[in-house]
Amino acid sequence: MFPGAIDIPPAAYLDHLGTIFTRFAAQDSGNVSYGVQTADARYFVKTAGDPTDTRPYLDFEGRVTLLRNAAELAYSVTHRALPTLHALVESPAGPLLVYDWRDGDLLGPALERFRSLPTEEILSALNTLYELHAELDGAGWVEGDLYDGAMIYNFTSRRLTVMDLDTYVRGPHHNTMGRMFGSTRFMAPEQLTLGAAIDTRTTAYVMARAARVLLPEPPPALDAVLEHATTTRFPTYPAFYEAWLAASSTTANNEPNRWT
């Protein structure tokens, strides 16, 4: 259905493809995204925006690089929390990434509504987030700039969607920026420290911070895991995830916390 390349601007192509029903242009990144309705389905299409726009913190080539990185991630991991990437279409204004459209609310603006949900429902969403990152970690991806604005929650179907993982990096690396991109509510200390190692331990810390933001009152066994993750630290993401699953089982069975 989608061509490998087009020779017209993205918006013109999308107008031919179907009906653009929404446009997301007020982005700090400089990316411009669209919701498109075709005869068969709805799609979310992300582009690098205007090549001549110099206002964003990344230049056009930087935005294109991140979109290609996002495509590599989407093709490397399949998970229910990730919208399917149907195509990467080359254009004179860089690649168009054509994803499934996911209905729901951005968790940033809807955060208090989400935090007021029953604990069991919030834990279900967190378990989805953690399972996804187990898959990403297994494929070698290290967290980058995850925050509540990168998550969509459908309050009707209780479905969590994670998007905008453009800045995830495949493999351990070092902080070359000082303060990296992201929300300090979620960030690990090394993401604020020039030259610090960024690796699987970083992913574990950020996932624990996500729970601190999204879950007002963690059950005691899970709270102990989160405390360890953000103080003593886990050596790897799998170590954090295994501890979380064990504590979840303890909580479900109403047993005393045996995690150490």
C-alpha cells in the first residue's frame, strides 16, 4: 500500500493517501506528525518537519537521524505496547514513519486522572511498560527520554501505548551532553552527568522513577523494589524486572515481602 519513496512533500502525499484529520506541529523537536484516515484504517505518520526550520534544538539532519533510529527500534521489537510500523517512506523532506493509530489520552495532561485509577489498573499498565522494556533490553536498547508525554492510555480499553522512542540507543554509551533530553522526574543521575555511563542500569532506574510518578501508593513489596532501584541500584534491567515480578507475586498472594 505504501511506496518506498515519494517525490512530493509529506503533507501532499498524505492528502492523496486519505484525509488528514489532525496535525501535530507545535513540537520542540521540530517533528511534524499527522493523523490520517484512509478507506481501510487510521495511521499516525511522523516526519522530520520543515528542512528549513532552524528553531528546534536539533537541526533537520539530526531529526532525520532520530527518525531512522526509531524505525530501527520498531523493526527490532514487536510488543503490544508499541504501535506497528507499517512503512518508512522516503521523501524530499526526509522519511515518513507510518504507524498504527492508537486512540487514548497522553498521560502527561491526563496524569492525575491516571493516578486516581485503582492500584491494580495502574500496576497492569506498569507491568506492560516493564515487559516492553524487557524486550527492548533484550534487543540491546537503552532507555532515552521516556516520560509521561511519551505514553498514551486508553481509559476505556485500559491499553497503554508507548511512543516516541527515537532517542533510545542500541548498546551502552556515555553521556556527551551533560543534561540529556528528558524530564528530571524520570531521569537517572547519569543522564545529568557529563561522561557518565548510560546502560541497562539506567533503564532500570528510569522504570522505577516511572512507577514513582504514575503510582501514588505502591504496595510495600513493590515499594521496596523501587527504593532499591533508585538508591543502591540494580546491576541490570533484568535484575530489576525479576525483582519486580517476584514482589508482584508476593503482593498478589498477600505474603510477607521476602525480597532482599
